[in-house]
Amino acid sequence: MRAAVRGARRRPGGPAGAAWLAWLLVAASWGAPAGGVAAIDDSGATVRLAAPARRIVSLAPDLNAQLFAIGAGDAIVATTDYADYPPAARAIARIGSAQALDIERIAALRPDLIVVWGSGYPPGVQATLRRLGAPIYVSEPATLEAIATSLERLGTLTGTSVAARQAAAALRSQLATLHRDHAGQRRIDVFYQIWSNPLMTLGGHHVVSEAARDRRRR
């Protein structure tokens, strides 16, 4: 190293000087912080990452689908039961369900981002997840348009913004086509059952409610 330094001083424009400069650039890149990214989640919180997420724990099947749609499926290191879409999601490790998560396994995976279904987990579970130290993105889209927005936000956090914008634009286009094709048709009554005992349905502020309101009969 000393010889290289001396050579660089004697011949700053020569091969040794070029080699020394290259070494400095590499060393500087090792210590340089990666570009940070940030996005607002559905709880209104700003999620900040030092660099785009590369190890994601996805705690809902629909979040898996969104991440795959924006080209970030390969970054998912664990997910929940019943997350079977797209087919590639079936090969991802399972760490429980909305009823019970294996917190120790999640911690051992060292995720740099956890995406969680907001109303799918009680506050105590979310508080436990936050104590792991990894940033958490809370997903709770109340409208179909909000799903497109979620795709864009997750694209920012995963460094796949281009693919995310394309996926969001395609979804918005499909929604516009559906609204146009079914405009003026007679509404039909819909009951959406999510549990039988006790009998349960959804409130009015839900993406399924919006889809049901838009149903028409030809």
C-alpha cells in the first residue's frame, strides 16, 4: 500500500496514480450510505428505509399478490398461511396466520420491512412486531383506488417504482372499464358473508363493500 501511495505521488497521472484513485473510489463506496426511500402507509405513518427493502415479511395473502405484481416477490422471505397467489408464493416460508404468528422466526429472518394487514392483527401483535426494530408498513385499503395507490407506495419502498406505476395504471384502467361497461344498469342486492357462527359480514367502509355497490344486473 505504501509503495502504491509513493508511486501515486511521483506520477499522479501514471498507472499507479490511476490504481490509487480507483481504490479510493471503491473504499468510498463501501462507506457511503445507500439512498433512502420513504412512503406513507394506510395508517398515515411515514415508513422510512435506508435502502429499498430486500428482505420482506408479508403478513397477508393480498400483500403477497401486490408485491409480486410490482416485481418484488423475490424479496419476500416469509409469509402467512393461505398465501397461495400467485403460484410462486406457495414456495415461500410460512410463519403463522392472523391467529398466531411465530415472532421468534420473524426476528431470526432479520427483515428490513414488514408489511402487515392493519385490521387483520390486534394492536398487541403489531406492537410486538414493532419491538423487533424493522420498519412496518400498515396496509388497509378502503377503496379499489387505494389498492393502486398501495402498489405505488410499495414500489417506492422496494425499489420497483417503474413496475409499480405500470401495475397501478393497469388496475386503474381496468376499474375505469368496469365502471363504464356497467354504468346505468340496475343494481342488485348483495350480502357478503365472512363467517357463519356467529353470522358476520363487513361494514360499509371496505373495498369489498365498494365492489358490491358497483354490481349491476343487465
